[in-house]
Amino acid sequence: MWSNDAYVQMAAARVRQMTSNLPMAEKMRRGQEILEEAFKEIEECVLSFKAGYDILEGGRFDTLSLGCWGILAAEAGVPAVPQHIVAVLRMGDIIKDGLNPAKMGPIPVELPQEAERYAGVLRLDHIGPEVLKDSYSTRFTDRLQPGSLPVGAEMIDGTPHLVFDERIASSLLTYVGHAKSASIPVFWRPWVHSMQIEVPRPSYMGRQTDSWPLEWRVFVQAGEVAGISAYYFQAPAPNTPEIREIAGVVRHETEKLLDLLRARGIQPWHPRYIGQLDNDRLDFTIDFLTLPNGRPVLLEGGPTCFSPSIPMWGAHPCCFIGREDFRGLALAKDRPVVPLPEARPFAAASPAEEEQAEEGGPSP
Ligand SMILES: Nc1ncnc2c1ncn2[C@@H]1O[C@H](COP(=O)(O)OP(=O)(O)O)[C@@H](O)[C@H]1O
Ligand SMILES: [Mg+2]
């Protein structure tokens, strides 16, 4: 698994290049030294990661951490999907005695009271379970009934557990390498109903249309909102004034977060940025979903995307895929990018409309 990793391959190619004209014994010694230096550099950066409320004092945090983004959103006054910690995994315990995280079983969780009233979802701090990436996830009608077992959970001996699938196992393997001292929270989040985009579906599949949530990915590069894309390119967003207005609010909410990051010297970061970006740039992506009343709410933050055409590692370029850069508003992958709308605050609807929007779940 590690040997297929582009990052590891790049490191190996570098060692090969730097030792190519050395005799074997010297090559081994020098190769070892280069690797040790590289790991030391990574470890130093990772150990300086902050987590929890400590990040509000400034410093680097893991840009994959949902927990950190949740704290920052609350501080910046950006509405976000609520999150409750329901379990904590300690990497030290997982790797102790040579325990292989890939062989770990389901993780017991303690659901909050809201889980009796609302449908919900479980996910680790840095990644959701495979089932969320399933293209049918947005249509899990059985799991989306209030009080049913959350998406990503299974019941074992009367206790709900986070399903330990391949996506979660392989993400933990990555963490074993660079965060031995980490505590990884598991979150329950209420399922938030979103504005839907209907797309035609071939009728032989038994339905006329598919419905996808209207979500957004913001590409922040060097501290600026460079581009915004509709998240699900299976469901292109129409280029209407309403849609552009929502994108303008997405931009506004992201700029609120950027103001906070700059004011406190907080930096979302990842060890894989080493050698690719200046160390003190603000580079990340951030995802929002749109409530039925048009209000964008923060779903999660993530790493930057290095290239819209060949993403080597990092965030998916969404509708920017195959283009030159991330500038502008990309509503569909096969339509031209339009100018980025001006940032604007959300214009609250009438109280009646707000109430209707909240029927499906708690208000973020
Ligand atoms: N609480 C939620 N309410 C509504 N939709 C959700 C929720 N959590 C996840 N989703 C849906 O599942 C997708 C993947 O979830 P996400 O939390 O982004 O994890 P990951 O990207 O690691 O799989 C989201 O883009 C969204 O469509
Ligand atoms: Mg996501």
C-alpha cells in the first residue's frame, strides 16, 4: 500500500537520484541519512500541530481535522453542521503491541441524546466512512429517518459502533506514520437536509431523475478565495442569479474564516505540503452544503488541491478538473467558468421560511 503512494515514490526517486553515483555501501549509508532527515523534518512539523481549543491561540493544525474546523467556524461565526464527540481513538493504544489498525474491529460509540430525534452520521476527525462516498449515500432513505441508526454505524450486542471499513482503516495507517501521540475523535453529526439538484437519469434504471445535494468546494490559495466549484459534478448547478448569490455567501463565510486565521496566526497545514508550498501560506479547501433556504453551512475543511488536471495528492478539483487553474466559479465541468461573485452576507428569509427549512433537522 505504502509503495504505491505517489509521495513515497517521489521520496524514493529522490534518494535514488541523490545516491546514484555512490558505491553500494556508501549508497546505503547516505540513503539512510536522507530518509532520516526527511522523517525528522516531517515529525518536527507534525509535532507542532495543535488540536482542540489550543488552535485559537495560533499555530498549525491538521487541515483534515473536522474538530479543528468546527472550533474555528464557531469562533468566526460561520454556521456549520453540528458535531458531537462520541468516541476517541488513541493512536498509541492502536499501535501498542504491534496491533495492526487495518485489523481493528468496529469502534463502540456513545451517541448523544439528539440521535434519538434526528437522523445522523458517524465519522472520524479526518475522514468519513466509505458508505458516505457511495454515490447512493444521499438517498439512504432507511438511515435518514429520525432516530434510526446513524449512517456509518452498526449495532453490535445492543451498542452502536462505527463501522471499521477499508477507507477508515487505510486512513489510520497514514496516521500511524505521522501522529503516534494523536487522539482521534469520532463524531456524530445530525443529517442536514440540503437544497437538491435534479438531474435526468436513464429511464431504463427505473427512475426519471436523480437528486444530489447542492454542495460547494472553495479553493483557498495563498490566503485568497481563488475559486469556488459546485461539489458534485454529476449534478451541475444552473448558472442563475440565485445560485451565484449562494456562491457569494459561500465566499463571504470563507473570508470570515480567513480573517480569523490571519488575525490569530492559525494555519491549516499537512506534512505533504513540504517541498510543494511556502510553509506559511494559507492553502486549503473547504466544503459547504446548502440548506433548503439557501444558507450555506460548513461541512468540512480539507487539504489544498495541487493541480486541477493531475491531482497528485490532495482535494478533488471538482468542476475545475482538467482546467488550468482554480480561478472563478465553476458550476459544471463542461461549461465555462464564470467570474467569482462578490462576497455577500446571507440575507435571512422570513421567520416562516426559516422554520420550514429547519423541519428536517436541528439548525446548524
Ligand atoms: N451531516 C450531514 N448531513 C448531510 N449530508 C452529509 C452529512 N455528512 C456527510 N454528508 C454527505 O456525505 C458526503 C461526504 O461526507 P464528508 O463528511 O464530507 O466526509 P468525506 O468527504 O471524508 O467522505 C458529503 O459531501 C455530503 O454529501
Ligand atoms: Mg467531504
